[in-house]
Amino acid sequence: MASSAKTILVVDDEKHIRDVVQYALEREGWTVRTAEDGATALARLGAGGIDLVVLDIGLPDTVGLEVCRRLRATSRTPVLFLSARGDEIDRVLGLELGGDDYVVKPFSPRELVARVRAVLRRADGGGAADPSAARGKVLQHKSVRIDLERHEAFAGEMPVALTPTELGVLAALVERPGVVLSRAQLMQRAYPYDNLITERTIDTHVKRIRAKFRAHGEDPIATVHGVGYKSA
């Protein structure tokens, strides 16, 4: 049973979807707040106390992608997108803006609950390569430093705001400097207890990690074409 201490914001303009998602999440013990549009969602987020957002990409006033963009300007609160569209570009854009995962409508409530649980586990540090060893552990390679217990990453002395998923991917590379990991290996090392991460999304997360570090003049990841990635 999930901890009732976790509060999830469900944002969707369709009341039926909100009700289905709310029922499924509350059955797991989570507290659920709802919003039917972007403005209400941003107001709820601004009030604080939200541990994860289930966010519809298509909203009547402000698209979910814009809500995520504004949220990411000030917060690392995990975001799981709901998308009714078959076009993959919407889901890729969502991940590039800082989303942690996505579910395509129509979806199974059981799948949604599993993905929410997985994202919350990552946010709590429960998806690191060795959760028991992660406590108090600091990883460093050259100028890149990761404090696993505090969920913080640094380029030199400059903090770099990473989502829980991005932090796990980078940690998997930094803990084995120079070792090339395929996408499948990277998924397994970053989240050995989470089979919901897909190889296709790894590329998007790596792209975001590199962009964030490049803003500070660093690039912590090298691409090995046809194989995978390694720490630079």
C-alpha cells in the first residue's frame, strides 16, 4: 500500500478521466487533488505540497506542455503525462520539457498506478543502482558530482537541477567512469526494479542531462555510436 503522505495532482479537462484516475490512486492510499485546466493546476502547484503531477498534454486553456515548462522553471516535482494523441512527437516533447514518464489514452488504471509508483520511487531515491548503498553516497567523475542522498548534481560548484529519472541515469554512468553502457544496460543499472522505463526514452533523458550541463560549460556524457553511452 502506498504512503498516504504522498499527494498527487491530477490535471485533465475530462471529468470522467479525473474521476477514474482519482479513484485508482486513492485506492493505493495516495491523497489526490484535481484540476480541470492549466490555470487551476498552476495555482495548486504554487500552493505547494504536491509530490507528483499526472498531467494531460491537451488542456483547454494552457497545454500541458506549457504547464510542465512553467513548473520546471522552479521545481523538480515529478510529472507523468497523459496523452490522447498517437503522434510520438508530443510524448518526446513532454520528456524533453522535463516529464518523467507518460501514459497514452486509453490506459489501464493498473498501468497508471504502476507508473506513478515507479516515478515516486525514483523521486525517493529507491531506483538507484544499489538503494541500500546509496544513502550518504557521493559519486564524482572529473567535475561532475552527484549526492545521491540529497538528490543533487553539480557541474563543478554549480548545482544542476535534474529530475529523479535524469539523476538516476547520470548516476549509473558516473559510478562506472568510462564504461560503455547500452540503453538496456543503462536502464537496468539506473532502475533495476523498474521495468517501465523504455530504451527510446533513455535518449531523451540523456539529451536533457547534456543540455543542462552544457549550460555550465560541461558535458558529462559521451555517445558511443551504435553501442550506447559512457561518462565523458
